[in-house]
Amino acid sequence: MTSGPLPARWFKVIATFEAISWTALLVAMFLKWIVHAPHEGGVPVVGMVHGVGFVVYLLSTAWAARTLRWDLRLTAVGLAAGVPPFGTVVFERWLVRHGRLTPRSARSSSADALPSRG
């Protein structure tokens, strides 16, 4: 598994699970509404799994935000990333690229600074 603090590792796993459950729900809805599959295409079961995954994603985002000291804006973006399909993975990859899944004390001060426009 990846190195780093537990909230960051947990966040990565849950963000990926949430995106996978979104995919499964989209497939189940396609089967139900387009293909007219029997048993509602599995929407009730897959929907519940996705719903639980979404709630766990929100909780893991709040835990990571508190532990890793994200500001309110970044936390709000993280919470909102759970709404569109695959938003959690996009957000998680952005966090990795910008070093935001490491504790503030482990980041260099230059990593926190915004790039200059000069």
C-alpha cells in the first residue's frame, strides 16, 4: 500500500471505491432503463452500495481535511467531488500532484505557496 498518514491512504482507497461504485450504478441504471433487464438491473443493491460509499467518502474527506489541515475551500471542493461521477478520483489525483495528501509539517513551505505569475 502507499506510504503516508492513515487518513491519506484511507482517502485514496475510498475515493477509488466511490468512483467504482458510481460506475457500477451507471451500468445498473443503463441495464434497468435502456436494456430493461429483469430485477431492475441491480439498481437497488448497487444503489445502496454506492450510497454507503458516498457517505464513507464524505467522512473520509472530513477526516483527511482535519488531519492534513486543508483549508475550508479545499475541503468544500473535496466534499463536492463526490457528487459528479469520477470526481473523487480527479480530486484525489489533484491532491497527489500538489502534495496535499501529506501532513503540512512534512511539506516544504514552497509547496504551500501559490505559483507566481511573473
